[in-house]
Amino acid sequence: MIIMLMRVLKATKTLVLPILKTHSHERIPMKGLIDQLIKIVGKDNLLTQREDMVTYSYDAAVLDPVVPHAVVMPENSEQLGQIVKVCSTHRVAMTVRGSGTNLSGGTIPSNTSGVVVLTGKLNKILEINEADMYAVVQPGVVTATLAAAVEKKGLFYPPDPGSQAVSTLGGNVAENAGGLRGLKYGVTKDYVMGLSFFDSMGEHVKSGSRTVKCATGYNLTGLMVGSEGTLGVIDEIILKLIPLPKARKSMVAVYKTIKQASETVAAIIADRIVPATLELLDNFTIRAVESYSKAGLPVDAGALLLIEVDGHPGQVEEDGRRVEEICRETGAQSVKVATDDAERDRIWAARRSALSALAKLKPTLVLEDATVPRSKIPAMVKSLQEISKKYDISIGTFGHAGDGNLHPTILTDKRNKAEWHRVEQAIEEIFDRALELGGTLSGEHGTGLAKAPFLEKETGRSAILFSRRLRKAMDPYNILNPGKITGVI
Amino acid sequence: MTDMKSLARRVKELEDQLVVCIRCGTCQSVCPLFEQTHREADVARGKLALLDGLGKNMFENAKGVEERLNRCLLCGSCAANCPSGVNVVEIFIKARAILTEYKGLSPAKQLIFKKVLSDPKTFDFFTELAGKFQGVFTKKEDNPQATSCARVISPLLDNRHFPSMAEKSFHRLTPRLNTPVGKSGIKVALFTGCIIDKVFPRIANDVIEVFKHHGIGLYIPEGQGCCGIPALASGDRETFTKLVDHHIRLFEREKFDYLVTACATCTSTIKKLWPSIYEGTGSGIKAKIRELSEKTLDINQLLVNNVQFPPLDTRDEKKGERVTYHDPCHLKKSLGVAAEPRSLIKASGHELVEMEDADKCCGMGGSFNLYHYDISSRIGNLKQQNISDTHCDTVATGCPACMIQISDMLAKNGANVKVKHPLELYAEFLRNRT
């Protein structure tokens, strides 16, 4: 009855107030384009109102937003292909977007006349083949959804980027996303057996295969992984699966200094043990996590190492014991091994909440991922401490110590202009130090817009020129996510 | 354009809360609406970006932002899972108020909120009138949910199946009550809430019975009304303030240990929104609101924490049914109450069977169901499926609004499942023992 009363309210409102026609923000008309896109996907799957455009103007990177012209949501591969063809005819820039969790600005629209293509409705797991251990997915499938689906069948899809609960596999492939398990299991590129994509003309291109080995043609699959939507638009991905490890063991080691913790990392690797995960939290991060989650972490510790070994039960037992010994030999004050799943979950909950805990301290959070060869972790940690002091900014460091991929996390408030300027200088210096140590600007977040201006420092001029020529050949009209990776062509 | 500037200035007041969002996008993984539409404007991150845009005067008018802001269940799934701790629900409620104060309440809502809802007596008059005539438009159905539906195809009711208005609302049956403290040693005031008063008086009757059994002193003052959430959801802070003032005056007449409601939404509104949104300036009123909200509890919480449940013997367990439980958003996500209702179900001698995604929103969202019945039903149908998959006889939930939505979904699918409040199960158990 209340519902009825409220319905009366709604009806009255409609009668009393004639619906005002919405005036969307008028810009340069591209009527032909919009009409053709509507014909392909239907009007419910095409957005052009200014309010909607504003919600696709950003991703998770701290960069200026760019408001696109239209947003289109294909429901199948055919529609996706037709969209590419139409954009190609109109020479309109396309930016493909999964969940928009990108940390380097790769999904920020290229320009205000550009089109954003959403993969949200291309979210079907097409096949999980247990006999041949692979899965075929559409690009909009959420990473954690696939991981859970294959786990039910006793299989394992290891890449686990921090945003896996929301990130899409298409985005993971386009960015070559990593995660906590990189050390032992590698990253996304190690699991892509094949894929198909639409080239810049809208032609459907297949590469790779459902076989473990495949030696035909160019390795176009390899080329597409990490290409950030600049070489083609992916519509199907074949992903390698492996057997789910039968056992695992987690432990937490407490150190007085971060130096000792990084020495443990080196010693474990030197002992020829490859843990599934080997994560580091510095004192700043420990204190942030503790004040946020009250998990009982030692706030006076210089650093924590969170370690997990997995595999066959016998080997896990042996490796676990040896890792524990090494931790103690290299100066750990204490080592706590999880005795059951609940304890294990508590350990990883602390790690997972690191970013959240830091995010709560200041309004703006810049998550960097300059990466160094793992033996250089102690040197990189020292550099970060110096940089934090030099520019008078807060940096919390945590991350994948086992694979050299630390996440120096800068906490600031972008509205404070003076401090933001110091932050920009600090980021540049972090890049320089990582490169001096033989590292890379990004372990797993991609180049996008954020690192495009610095890429030449890492690769040299000729690599940039080669990439640009390659890109020009594959995308003559410069419509595939222009401005990303290689800068302006 | 100048008034868009003044609106921008008002939205800027939210800036300190808005900048907390780091655009990580985690909210997409838990938003029941986004799951259906895949549209960024439907999820918290998109809406926060729109408010940010409004504060920066990016739009020619506020209509588009307002429409999108109102497409939200206010379930708080995003806030409960936000890594940065953005206080999403509070921001959205404040923003709705700012937008409504900027452009004015629609004439229909003016009438409903200012003239009817804000005055409990007028509200009762109209709902009773509607109750008397409901048989003309609707017919009762013979199903376990005891719903009614429209007699003829009606644009006002769609194809809803809804519990009928009670023949006599609770405040007619028991206008006021004040019983002494018994063996429990505690005195409790009951905030009845509109839906329990007018649709499910049987739940309030059971409160009286259960309290009597446990010797809990019960205070029910006369003249209670709405907790204010419908007004607040429509941005009408004035009516909300009036209602809060009214109830503060009403409940300060008696001393009690706890204020209890059997409605998840009322509890969450009194506990969370009364202190944070109220803007009245009466002397000492804010302290009184704080004090009252601090001693406000959900009924399941009160019982589990304060009474000794009678021991179950094997005979009780045999009589018990298989019961599954749906977590109302306003209990679990807003207040963290999830274990207590389950304990109460078990204490009633039933076998608790967990459904898949028990804490996923049922899609009701108050007026969301009214304006977006199609999406609301798609979300609700997922819940219905999860309930049906448990093959339970009964689904229990601690929120009468969820009960309405779940009844509708089950009835539509012809599912043979009863919908009850955990307290009803416990009251039945006590009755059957004696």
C-alpha cells in the first residue's frame, strides 16, 4: 500500500511537472558517427550526455581528466568489430576501457572528440578446457571471476593484480599486469597462449593457438600483450591454466631494519627456493596498516616480510622450514608461521590492506612501481628514504620484494601546489635511481600517459622511433589510443 | 549561470569528503546496480566524479547529475568495501539535500513529505484510508508470502506482489505501553517504524510477547512516526529535521537503557544519519540525538546480548525448519550486525542454511524500487534465485523493507517459501514450548 501511495506520488509528479527535455552539452557534431554507432549497438548502449562523459574521463591514475565525445558498449565481437570499422572511417580516436583501474592513465580518453569503448558487456568465459588446461575468455571478464571459476575445477590462473576483484582480463593483457605471485609464477604475459583482435581497419586477426607450443607466423600475441590498446582491439583471449598447488604455507617475519629484511630476500633466492609470494612492508606502511586495522602488527619493526611457499605438501614442508631458518639467520626478530587458514588469511589481509591504510592518510595517493633487479632492493630502499627526506614528502614502501617490484607510495594533497611540485620532482628522481640500478620505470602498471615522457630514458631514442614506426604501420590513421606509450607520433 | 555557481559553491562544501576517493574503482565489484548496467554513472566512483564536476561548475544545469545521483539503492555496499573509507552514503544524502534545496522539492513530494509524512497523525490518517480501500484495487493471493496484487492491470502497481496493509495498524492495537522492568533488569523503548506499524504489526506484537517472556521493561510512546529516511533520500532535510525533533521530544519522557527497532533501516538511520545529517539548532538537541543514537540497537542484537535463550532439546530441533537468512544492507554493511540474527534463528530451534551471497542487496532501496522497478526486480530476482536454491521453507531477514521486496520476488516466481523476521521465528518458538 505504501508502494501504491508512492506510485501516486510518482504519477502526480509526471502530471504536474512536464518532463524537461535534457539538454546535453553540445559539442562539435559528429552526427554520422553517432548514428552509425547507434545502429550497431542500439541507443541503450551508446552514451553521449555530458554527465556520462565526465564519468569516463579518468582512471585510477593521478592525472588530468579528458572528457570523451561518446561512449559505446558492444555486446558481442561482431559489434566490436563494426565499431572499430566506423571509428576508422571517421578517423576517430578510440580508447578501450575495462574497469578503468589503470594506474598509468592508459584508459583516459585520448582527446575530447574520442570514443571510449567499454568491454563491460563482453564478459563471458567462453570455455574452460580441463583436459588441455586453458580458458578462452572475452576481454571484459573480471580477473577474480575467472580465477574462482577455474579453481572450482582444481585449476589455477596465477596472475593476481591488486585490483583483481574488479580489473578485467582484457585490461590485464593490454597492460601486462603483474601481482603478488610474479616471483614464482610470472605475470600476465606468461599465461597468454593466443588472442584475436581487430586491427585499426576493423579486420579480425587471429594469433597464437590452443596448444602449449605454437611456432607459426609472427608472435602477434606477444606483441599485443602490454600494447595498451595502441595496436589493436582485443576480442578473445586464450589463457594458460596450471594445476592448483596442493599445499601452501604462509609466514610473517619481523625485522629491526629494512636492510635485514632485504638481505633475507636475497638469501632465500640464493638458497634456490622460489616462494610464491615474498612481500615487504616498511615501517611507515606497518604503522598505517596497524592504525587502520588493529591487526596487532609490531609498530616499532623496521620491516615485515610476508612469505608464502606452495606446491606439493612434502616440498612445502621442507621449503617452509628452510625459509624460516634463513629468516632467523639473517636477523629476523621473530618468525610466525600460520597454523591454519584463518591465520593465513589474517597475514594476507594485512598485506592487502596496505594500500587502503595508506590511502586513508592523505587525499592524494600516487602509487609508483619503479622496479629493480631484486638484488638491488636494498639500494633502492635506501634511495627512497633519501628522496623522501630530500623533497620532504611522505613515502610508504611496500610491495613485491621477491621480484624487485616495490611500490613506493607517495601521500600528498594535490591541492597543495607547492608540495605537488615537490612530488613531481621526487617521482622523476625515483625513475632515475631505478634506471641507474638497471631497473625499469614500471613493473606492472604500464607506460600509458604517466610514463610516456620518460620512456626514452629507459629504452633510448631508437627504441622509441622503432615503436613509432611500428605503430604507424599498424595504425596509419592514429586512432588506437593515441598519445599513450610512445607519446605524440 | 550565476545560480549554477552558487550550487557549485554549496557542493564544494563536500570537497573534503569527496577528495578521499582515489578513483581505484573497487566499488564496481560490489555495487548491485553496476552489476546490472555496467555504467560508471551508476557506481559510487562515477557519482563522486559527477559531484566533483558539479563543484567545479562543469555542467549547464543540475538535472543530469541529480538523475544519476538518484539512481542508487543507498545500500552502502560501496562504503563498506571502500579501501579509502569514503563515506559514500553520507555524501550522497547531503548532496541530494543540497540539490533539492537548490531547485526545490517537486509539488507532489512537497505534499507527501511536508504535509503528510512530517506529521505522524496525518500520515496515519491517509494510510488507514488507503488500508480501507485497498480491497477495491487489489486482491489477496493464496501463497506462502500472503501477498496481494492489482485486480486490473494498473500503472500504479505494475505487476507487483505486495504484503497488504494490516487491517489494524500496530498503533491502533497498542497506542502506548509502559511495562515495568522484570527479571532481565533492563528497560527498552521501541521505535516501531512505519512498515512494521502499517504492514507488519505482527512483528511488533511479537516484540511485546518476547519482552514479556524475558522480563524486559518495554516503553512505547504514543504518536510515533517515520524515522525520516524517505524524506532524506529525496533531499528533504526540513521534514527530516522536524521528524527527528518530534521523536527526541517523544522519547525523552521516559528513562530506558536501549532504544530498539526491528527495522534495519530505522536502526541505521537513527544510529548513523540522525547524528551526522541533522542540522537543527535547538539548544542541547545535538547532544540528545547523540545520546539516543548511541543507545539504539537492532532487536536481534539486544536479545542476543541481553537474554539467556532457553535450552533446545532434541524435540525442539525436530520441530525446527530449514531457514535461510538474508543480510539487510542496513544491518550488515551499515552496522556490522550479521551474527546476531543468525544466533536468534538457531536459538529458535531451526537449522540455518546459508544462501549464496547472503549479504548481497535485495534491490529494494526504498524509493529506488518505485522509480526503477525494472532494475530493482532484476537485482531482486538474483536474491530470489539464491533463496530458492537453498530449498528452505522460510527465509528470514531483519528488515521489513527487504521482506516486502523478497515477498514480491518469491511470489512472482511461485516459490514455496515463507518470509519472516527472525524475531517472529523466536516468538513462535517460545509460544510452541509453553
